[in-house]
Amino acid sequence: MPSEHIVNFAWPEVSSTLSVAALVLALAVFVFGLFSGVRANKVRIVFAVILAALIGWFTMPLAVKAAETMHILSTKAGGMILVTAMMVFVAVIATSIYEIITVTFPDIGMASKK
């Protein structure tokens, strides 16, 4: 599958009930987060998510080239594996950025003065 056509991959069929349950779980996590500190740290969270998304966006062409070199994209499952790996990559990057901003900077005296 050429890199220009990465959007033409197949995703496994998932029950709509399971999709709705996953969406409800995501919304529940978001709502619980609102009451446990998300409002106080919203700028940090938004910064971490945007920066992680940009890193993922700029990294994706390299990941596609690497997957093509290893012939991972020759199957539809390979496209799904690549997209899943990139979703995990972006989630880990966002979590790490947030951790650095929230925990590490204050520990080393680089937190903003309030």
C-alpha cells in the first residue's frame, strides 16, 4: 500500500454496541477528569495534546516509509497495525509531555511563578 493511500486501510468490524460503550467510557473519563483537576491544568493539558498531535503528524510519513520498507503495509492488517501504533505513540508522547510540565519542571525549580 503506497504511503499516499494510507487512508484506504480496513479496520476490523466492531459491534456498534462496543463502539457506543467505548465512547461512553471516554466521556465518563473526561467528565471525571473535569472534577479532579482538569480545569486547573487545562492549559497544560491542551499544550501537551497539541504538541503530541503535531509530533505524531510530522512523524507519520517516516513511520509509513518504515512500514513500507518492512512490507507491513502490504496487507490491510498492516495498515491497522501502523495506525494503532501511531495512536499509542501519540498517547505516550502526550502523557510524557504533561508529566514533564506538571511534575518535573516544579521539581527542578522551572515552574512558572504564580
